[in-house]
Amino acid sequence: MLRILLLVLQLAFLGLLYLILFGFARSLLRDLRGAERMERASRTGIGRLAVIESPDGEPPVGRDIALGAINSIGRNVNNTIYVEDDFVSANHAMLTFRGRSWFIEDQGSTNGTYVNGHRVERPVALSYGDELTIGRVRMRLER
């Protein structure tokens, strides 16, 4: 009788373990599919920045920069969007797509980040057509 009880407990433990692993695998697949959707959306164009003014020429005026879901902007070459301007901090701002909206957030830059001429103090939702000013570089958010 004791052996049967031990066997039932072992099988129950094994079943529980398989249920936990199945739940973990399902969650992992859901996250991977979500990341794939975001990547696909960035390739199909969830947005772009059109460079309107760039005194130092990097990025060049007229250039369209394709945007992914998360974009770092700054003078450090490791940023997603490299801006060569003495008025731009190494890690100046973060431009992210959350849900159905774009958000810009200043990363503690010295000279600030501006949207349509207004300084950004906290994360701000953007609309297509809004102008971002990072240092002396102006860019417009477009579809």
C-alpha cells in the first residue's frame, strides 16, 4: 500500500513538473512572438525621423532614419541614432514606441530635449509631424 502511495506521489510530482515546464515554454513562445511582431513592425515602418536641420552634417539634412521600437539618441557612436553635435550629450534622449504611441524621454542631457520648441522634463507622447530638437539638430517624426 505504501509503495502504491509513493508511486502516485511521484507521478503527481512529475505531472506537476511537466505542467510548470509547459507553462514556461508557452510564456517564452508568447514573448518571442511579441518580439517578432515588434521587429516586423519596425521593418515595415512604425515611424521614421526626417532630418530638417543639422549644422555639423551628421545626420545629414534630408536623411530619413528608420525607427525601431527603442531608439537611443546621442553623440556616443553606440546609440541607435548618432548625432554629431557639441550640444548633444553622449546619451541624450530615448525615443520609444509603446502601445500605439511614440514617447521621447530626455536622459539627463545638459542642453535638454525639445518637442515643438518646448523642453521635455518627463516622458512625453509624440504625434506624427512633431519636431524634435536634440542639440542644434532638428528632426520631424513621420510615418
